[in-house]
Amino acid sequence: MANFQYTALDAKGEQTTGTVPASSEAEAIQQLRGQGLYPTQVVEEGKGSLTAGKAKTKTRGKKSVKKVTGGKIKPKVLMIFTRQLATLIDSGLPLLRGLTVLGKQEPNPVLRSTVNSLADSVQTGATFSESLSQHPRIFNKLYVNMVKAGELGGVLEVVLTRLAEYMEKAHKLKNKIVSAMVYPVIVLFIAVAILVFLMLFIVPKFKEMFADQGGDGLPMISRVVFGMSENMLARPYVLPNIVWIFIVLAAIFVFLKVWSNTKGGRSAVDAFKLKLPVFGDLTKKSAISRFARTLGTLVTSGVPILQALTITRDTAGNVVVSKAIDKVHEAVKEGESIVAPLQSSKIFPSMVISMVDVGEETGQLPEMLLKIADVYDDEVDNAVTALTSVLEPIMIVFLALVVGTIVFALFLPLIKMIQNVDGAPA
């Protein structure tokens, strides 16, 4: 029987070293696990040495990378990290060891530095939720409070899995809405660019060809197009004006962005979003889905209802919806039902109110909220698909009309000229 040197982590995540007698390395690992230790290195005496000192040095060396902490990361990167951490913890790996493993393999420099910082904080005795709260730009209140509930309930891996699923669905929903809104803007920009190009470079060439016909000999549509082109070229300030138009539009966009960050501006913009003819219904359904999924996930994870409503309000993404959730919070605080304030807000449809009412009566409110979220996720998906299928032909026809009108105006005089030549006496 030989002696094996080991480096292991205890239940608190603290590192310990020692020697254990065993007939094989596997038996040594089994003995250590039986003692409540999680071995990171096991080496037989005389056949190698522990490298714990080097590992610590590497971990400390990573502290110099802390310069990149405090930045933001993409939701998809955070989602993958959450899913990986949940898998590691579920497989029996301690939290500290899981953070160390993920910190070494994380390619994103901001998240890598943040994970190493989390590992250092947990190693000094702080809870995982307390460590997360030190990085509010990466881990929001929803994330921190769900982790805290998971720690208190001893189901951290379950909560992390729910968090990953929540972020996956939220990210998928956001991408669909953005893609539906970006498409018409891109097509409109292309149409304007083509129109300007034709007016400045193509139309003048044709105008020179028909100069000998005079203004009266041209069709009305051709005279209009040639006149617009002539006005754009005859005035030297037209091209700079085009640049200034884009500058003014950019300035308006920046102003609206800054104004929307103020309290009054944000309320006005969010209310306007909900009243838009086509996109308003899409925005409302998305907000309802987000409210139901956030509140349902928090309550299912063990977060108290009042705290869950506060977090849901802060992460609603729309001031109008936040105010409605705030009224729900006040009602629950007074011991009342959440149905009445939801109904009075006039934001939530009768189906949502009925399902919430049934969930309260049966004691299955979290499950009912998650079902509402699934229903509205499907509705948003269907609405985006229908909107895209309608917008595509409309924008294509619009683009064809813009270009086709100019082409028709250019070739109509040419066709007339050919007809006159054919009809002329020999």
C-alpha cells in the first residue's frame, strides 16, 4: 500500500493538502470523497509532486487582468456561462472549483476576469449572490436574487438552469422582434440611396440625349423626373444638404435617445411604443411575456412574492408596464389579490387576468405565469412571422415602384423617339 499526496477542496471551498494511504489512485480519491473532500490533485509519493503552489500563483496572476472587469458582456455569453456552471454544480463539482474551471477556459476577457474575481470572493467566505452583486453591470437584480434564493434553498444548480432557460427564451424573443423592425428600415434606406444615385448620375445622361426634343416633346413623367434631377444638380448645396439631412437625422436620434433616458421622456416613449399601429401589439405581447416569465421564474425559484414583484418591476423594460406592476406590488403588500390592479391597468388582456385568477385560487400561480409566458412567446413568434411575411412583399413592391418609375420616365421618350423614326417617310 502506497501513500498518496493530495490537494483537495472542502465543503466551504477552502483548499487543503495532506497524505492518504491507498492501494491505487482511484481508491485514494474515493477515500477523500468519503471524507467530504473534493480532490483536485492526487499524486503517489516518489512519482511526482503537487503543483498547488503553481496553481495558486496562476490564480493570483489573473488578478492583474481585473482591469477589464466592470464592462458589459453579450446576453448570449452570460447565458452559456450560466448553463455551464449549472452543469458543473449538478455533476457534483463544488461552486469554487466550477468557477475556477470556467475562468480558465472562458475566451471572453471581461467575463473571464469577472469569474476569477467571483472565485476569489467566494474563496474569502462571501456567498455567491454577494459576489455577483459586486458586478451589477453584468449580473442584474433578477440574476442575483434568483441565485440567492437557490443558495438558501440548496438548489443552486436548479436555479441556474432556470436562469439559463429564461435568458435563452428572452434572447430568442428579442432577436425576433429586432429582426422584424430592422428589415423595413434597411429596405427604405436602400430605396433612398438608389433614388439619389439615379437622380445624380443616371438621369442627367438621359436628359442630354433628349435635349434636342425640347421640354414640350417629353412626356409629363419624364419632365418631372428630369426637373427634379436638374434641381438637385443645379444647386451646389444640394449634395451638402443630403449630408446635412443625415446629420440632422442622427442628431434627432441622439436627442430622442438622451430624452428617453429621462423620467418623462421614457414614459412618453414607452407609452408611444404600446400605441403604435402594428408594432404596438407586438411590443405589448412581448412585455406581457417578459412580466409573466420573470415573475413565474422568481416565485418558482423561492423568491418571496413582494421581492419578486419588485425585481419584475425593475426589469420590465417598459415604464407603463412597470407602473402597473408597482400597483400590483402595493395591492399584494396590503394583502389583496393581484387580479384587480392587473385589470385596472388596461394593459393585460382578459385571458391573462383569468389565468392569473385561476392560478391564485388553486395555489399554482408560478406554473400559471410560466404557461402565460409560453403562450405569449408563441403569439409573438407567430406575429413576427406574419409581419415579416407581409412586410417583405410590400417593401419589395415599394422598391420596385421607386426604381421602376424612374426607369419608365427615362425610357418612355426613347421609345417615342424610335417610333417617330420608324414612322418618318423614307
